[in-house]
Amino acid sequence: MKSVTRSLRILEAVAQHQPVTVGELTKLFGLPKSTVQRTLVTLSEAGWLRANRKDTTRWEIGARVLAVRPAALQGSSLFAAAREPMIRLRDAVNETIHLSVPDALQCMVVVDRVDCDHAVRTFHTIGDTSPLHATATGRAILAHLPPADVDELISRGLESYSEDTPADADALRAELQRVRADGYSVNRNQYRPDVCAVAAAILDDDGTTPLASVAVSMPDSRYEAEHLPELGRLVADTATEIGARRRGA
């Protein structure tokens, strides 16, 4: 069982850091290079991983992961409810739309995407992960979680990805208060350089528990602060519609 757990951890690490080398994974896990290499080869033979086409010393997620993800989600009420509203939101703003779900307090995971037609656009692969505190999708979730969950996240330490990341307790709590007041969250270059997003939480049947978040994502060059209230309302309305469709309302 230890080898199975190790393989899954390595698979998760590749998904988060791809394309990644054996050496980088060895340092991350503190394992012998031969053990990591053997695990990567095994996962590659099973179709879960593959060597990067441009640099075969680096590893990335394989086709099997991408095939399993839609199969697992297509029948879910969330995936089915979100697709059409996401397309309509994309058509309204002509920017990329993402649907993300929280993996407990560990990270946000992109589970669906609707692309815009701009030649220059943001891009997150299905399965990409990101920290809750540093992203619009994550803070949309955090704003609806109990204070004890936010305290737990803060106690683990908040990594700073840019000078604008809310990486201390007071800054994060103040940001979450703003999200609750506005109904949407904003990320302007707080996680990835030159990437902006506006997101809102999709709530469960009780109307308080966050299941997922929907976001409009764009390059910083197309972010227009003066249009933020309008964009935020569109995103929040889309999140509300997805929640209602999921409940069959």
C-alpha cells in the first residue's frame, strides 16, 4: 500500500508542477532518484503520465487522466448544470471561463473550461491546481467557509506569490470580508503574473456551503477596473444560476 500511496503522491505532484524533472521530484519527496524514476515509468506505461514532447527529461500528465476526468464529471449535477451558463458567460464577455472545485483546504482544482476566441488569453489545463488564498476562485470559496476553516488555512502558512498576494492573516480576512460584501472575488496578478480573474461561489442546496466557483479569467492587459462591478455581477449571477440549475429549480 505504501507504494500505491507514493505513486499517487507523485502523480499529484506532477499535475501541480508539470512539466517537472526527476530531480525536482526527488528533492520534493526526499526519495531516491531510482525510486522516483521507476514510479514515473510505471505511471507512464499505464498512461497516467508522459514525457514532455519538447523536453523528454520532464514529465507531465498523460491522456488517461484527461479521459477519466470528464467521465467522472459528466454525470454529476454540478458539471451538467454549469456547462450552458459558462458558455453564455463566455459569449457575453469573450474571455475564458473556468469551473473549479476545492480539494478540502489543500487547493482549487480546475474541472472545466470554456475558451474565448482571443489570440492572447489565459489558459489553465483541466486538473490544474492553485492555492485558495491567492486566487479569485479560492477566495470565493473561503469567503463562505466557517471561520475555523479559514483559521486552519492561515495556521498552515500563506505563501506569497507576488507583492499583491494576501499572504498574512489580516489581509486575507479583510479580503474575504470584501468578497462577502460584493458577492464576488477579484485576483489581479496575485498568483500568476499578468493573469486576472473574477470569481463567485456556487452554493449547495442549503445556500451557504460552497461547492465550486466559476470565474472569468483574462490577461491583465484586458482587465478594466471601471467595468469590475458589471463583470462581478455577471459572474455572481452565473454562479447563482448554476446553483439553481443543479438543484433543479
